[in-house]
Amino acid sequence: AQSVTQLGSHVSVSEGALVLLRCNYSSSVPPYLFWYVQYPNQGLQLLLKYTSAATLVKGINGFEAEFKKSETSFHLTKPSAHMSDAAEYFCAVSPGNTGFQKLVFGTGTRLLVSP
Amino acid sequence: SAVISQKPSRDICQRGTSLTIQCQVDSQVTMMFWYRQQPGQSLTLIATANQGSEATYESGFVIDKFPISRPNLTFSTLTVSNMSPEDSSIYLCSVDTGSTDTQYFGPGTRLTVL
């Protein structure tokens, strides 16, 4: 079984500051890991994914995440926040390499960016 | 990737009625999924819909309440039956193209039940 824990339902940063959104996972098999972003009144957009290749994954809009097996973590970072980054971010896990991607989502972290 | 559209984008319904949500994909896909996102909550998988077979429902969801159709490889519908205010949620469909190990999501249908 898989599960995801996102620490912090809300994270506030200033524009230009480092963004760090935390995600820890639990999986009985090697996982695939995803970060999705949801802007207000919109669906989910894939930011990046880890599927057992490089452990440092770069995504869209300057975001990246590092898969750390020893820490069972997949934290999302961005060096410099922009006002347009304000959104809800979801970490998700699926059992990797099974041909069937049943996603389990975390509870989400709302990123607030102040001027 | 895949381009996914949903209809309607939002609706306000009376309790006891039913609403059918449509999901259309711009390419053929094997697997389609339906999720529910209750207000302020994360996404919960309702069911997986494969073309040519019965949908597979997750624990806590039943076919009588959420019947699903999957008539071809580009289309699916989810019906929310005998609605109550507790069904007020965003309903999202997603697809797995099978070649990228990734699910792509539609824009969602925002349902309010009065």
C-alpha cells in the first residue's frame, strides 16, 4: 500500500524567497512520485515526476524535487518564488513499474506568496 | 500529454436529482479515472474505467451511487445519483496514456447540491 504525508497545510513565503514544500511517502514497492499544482478553480497540472531514473527531477516553472530513498522524501523546491506560484500543491505516489498508475494523493499544501 | 475536457464545468443541482458528467480526451487511452475533491480536501479516487469492462470502484464508492460508462477509448461519463448536499465536490477525470507513466487531469466539474 502507498501513502503520502505533506507537512504543512499552508506555507507562506515572500516573493523571491526559497520555496520548500515537504512530502514524505510510504510504499511497499519502489514508487513513482509526482507533484501536481492546482490553481484556483482549475484542474491539476503535472509539475514533475520521479519514475526511477535520475533522483533530482526538474519540472516546469523552475520547480525541482529530489527523491531520497533513505529519507522516504520527495520535497519540492524553487529557488525564488513568484507571485504566480500561489496555488495548491499535491504530492502523489503510485506503485512504480506496474503498468497501472493508481495515484494516492497527499492532503495538499497551499502556497501563499506575499510581495 | 493529453488534452481533456469535461462537461459541465459547474452545476447547481437540487437534492434527489442526478447529474451526468462527461469526460472527453483528444486521443485514445486505455485507462480513465474519476476522482472526487471535497471542499478543502485532497483527491480521492472513485473508480477506474476501462473500455469494454465494468468500472472498478474504490472502497466507499458503489455503482448504484456513481454509475460509470466507458463506451470507447476517448470518452467516459460519471453519474452522481440521488444527490445530497454531501455530494457537493469537484469531480475530476484523468487519463493514463500508458506511455508516460503519468496521469493527466481534466479541468474538473464543480458540483453544488442544494
